[in-house]
Amino acid sequence: MTEQAKVPAIRFAGFTDPWEQRKLGEIADKVTAKNLDGNITEVLTNSAEYGVINQTEFFDHAVAKESNIAGYYVIAPGDFVYNPRISATAPVGPIRRNTLGIHGVMSPLYTVFRLTDAVDGTYLSHFFKTNGWHGFMKLEGNSGARSDRFSIGDATFFEMPIPVPSSSEQHAIGSFFSRLDNLITLHQRKYDKLVIFKKSMLEKMFPKDGESVPEIRFAGFTDPWEQRKLGEIADKVTAKNLDGNITEVLTNSAEYGVINQTEFFDHAVAKESNIAGYYVIAPGDFVYNPRISATAPVGPIRRNTLGIHGVMSPLYTVFRLTDAVDGTYLSHFFKTNGWHGFMKLEGNSGARSDRFSIGDATFFEMPIPVPSSSEQHAIGSFFSRLDNLITLHQRKLELLQNIKKSLLDKMFV
């Protein structure tokens, strides 16, 4: 965008006039009214990710003391809030609008302002999601005494230049991005609901400890499930990459499953000279990673669904099915907590608090619930289709978010 052009790279048809440039102080006033009578008790905060939100909801606990909120600013619906706390996604701090439809109070650490001129608040809220105002902030302000806070005086802040098209073009831009936000929210909700539904079904479609059948079954299946030891249906993989022919180094994470190591860590971790001692993992093999986390309290077991051979650090336990157990069924079983009780009973966190310790002999004693082959197939297919649906909504969500990011860059001066 050239200074002379004063128009964005992409515009709606019919709009040709150049945009004006106004100072923030010409279109908005700082809100200084305080909650002196203490009538308003809804304490709000402003985050880059969630925008203006109830403080307790954001922090999971009340931060403001009741005795202090008399000195907090009163924020009305439609007001804007600048939070000077910086982050990776908000390098000069975020400016967000109160879209909650309620009055609240906001810490005086924040700058609250209210529009006074004929500038569309929805348009302006989307402008503040661009980087178009960051250059001014970086030029006129600084990170101050605290590295996590941006410092800029009020007088300077309200000198911020704001690009202003005609009222009708403001409305068109604001409406467009609001509809796009609604579409993103719709897909986010669908995605979240599917993830919750999957979690619930994983708990109910596999037997609980001490039970021989699950809570929910497909029609037509009535036989009790068997219990087999892992060592009866699988062998540990011990073949190593001695000739060094396989160079695809894999890892296993609770979130992403079996994945290329460089892709996961953003850099190569394994040294080329070491991978001759790594296990060779084939498509369909399973991997136990002893590294524990909040989502994998005994470490994750995931299946290699990449369709390729690779090598895996000997810190991991790799095993391959030998019996008539459906690998897809088993991969979903390992996403439940049904095997965690055995691990906690037989193993421990070991010398390192971030790693779980269990001997191979004990590990392969793990009890595995095994229904008939047809029921295994039905369960595996159900969860695979559910995973595909979740992935579809995730990709749509990511696509819409990328489209929005690109258009925010191109539809504002």
C-alpha cells in the first residue's frame, strides 16, 4: 500500500474514494469514570486471544479485590480497551471491544476509550485485529521497565492514526468480518462438540476396570469380551537400523501421535551417527513413549499411521501385532484411560519426574480387552470416521482463520 494511494489492496465493488486518516483522539475519548459507588461488580479483563472477558472466567479465579474495584473504570457495551501486556500474538498489547452487552469495571492499568465520532465500532474493532497500528506504537512507545508490558503515554496513544473510509464502506467491511467471525465460531463449536463427543464415547465403548462389556455397544453384539495380555497379541520390535538405510526419524507425542521428529521439534534432534542404533518401525506398529504430561499421565501409546517405515529412539518401546486383533481398534483403545490403572499399579515415575518407568516384561503383561473380530472392526471404523470428521472441521477452521488473516492484511490501509 503506497502512501499516495490511501486505499487497501482489496475493496468491495463500488467503493473508489480514498480513505481519510484521523487521529484516535478525534474519534474517541478516554473513559475516566470510576466505579465510586461500587454498584458494578462485574470485573472484566482484555486478552489477545479471547478479547474482553469476565476476569474470573479468564483466570479461573478472582484477581481483583472487592475493596479495590471502586477505583476501576466503568466500561460500557461497545467501549474499547487497550491492554499494555505484550505477548507473541500481541507484540504491542491488544486493543479489543466490549461485545459482552454488559457494563463492567476494568483495572486502571488498562486504557478504556469510547467512540464519539461517526466511525463504525465494528469496523474499528476489526482494524485493531490487524498490524496496521503496530508501527505507530513501536515508533512512539517502548517496552518500559517491565519486559512484559508496553509503555506509551495517553497523549501519544490518542495521536494514533486511524484509516477511515466512508461510513458505507466501514459498514461493509465490519459486516463482512463479523460474518466471517461467526462462521469461524460455528466451525469451532462443531469441532469442540465432536472432540467432547469422542471423549465421551471412548469412555463408554470400552469396558471399565473389572467389567467384561462396555456401557455402549452396537446392536447385534452380545458376547462378553475376552481379556488378553499385550504380550499374547504383540511382540516387541527389536530390529535396529544397522545398515543406516532408513533416515526418516520419527517420534511419538500425545497430541500428534507418531510424527516426523523434525516436524515436531522444528529441528533435527537425532544425530545421523546414532540412528543405526534406532529401532525400525513399520507402518501399523505401535510406540510407547514414557514421557508423561498433563494429557498423558503414564505416557502415550500411538500407532504409526504415516504409511512409511522410519526409525525410533530406543528410549521408546515399539511393538507389532501378531494375533487377530484389529490394529485400528487397538489404537483407539490406547486413547482411553483403560490401561492407565495397570501402568500406575505396576510402574512408577522413576528417577525423572517427566518419565514413567516400567520394565518390558511387566509392560507386556498389560491386560487388553478384546471383543470379537467383527465388533473390533465396528468400533475401530466408528472412531476412525469420527476422527476424519473432527479433522475435516479442524481443517475448515484453519482455512477460515488463514483467509481472515490474509484479508485483514489486504482490506485495511
